[in-house]
Amino acid sequence: MDGDPPRRTGKTTLSDDELILLDALFAHGAPRGSLKKEDMDRYELSYEHGLVGEALENALRRLEEEKIVRTVPGESGGPYLELTEEGGKLWEEE
């Protein structure tokens, strides 16, 4: 992936990487394990986040703590992340 993410409004405190995670989750949510940098091509975005390992886990934890995303059971029983109503509003502001 070599495209640039869309321009931002800067109206939220989300980092660029966090916003890219929300881009991936916006339409349908996603299995937690599928949000690794190397797996982002599955979301058909022309850009990817730069988070790896602990940095990705910390970002996802922060998004959950701030009630921007939530974990729900996935179809396969594994953790599945989706935007909350508040997360959707933040995504729309950007």
C-alpha cells in the first residue's frame, strides 16, 4: 500500500494511526487479530497504519477505554471489534 490517507479535519484527538483503524472498522467491524499492519490490505484501503506489536495493542486498548470501539463475540467466537456510536461520530468528524 502506498497511498496517503484522506485529509483530516483535525477536529478530534485521534492519532492518524487510530483513525486508520477506525477506517477499517467503520463498515462492518473486524476480528481483533486482523488489524495488524501486514493484514490491512483486506480492508481495501490504499493506506495502512504504522502500529506494530505493543503499540497496536495499546492503541486498541485506548480506543476501548475511551468507548470509541467495543469488543463483541465474533461469528467464530473470537474477539471482534466494532465502532461504538461515539466512535462513529468521531470518525464522521474526521
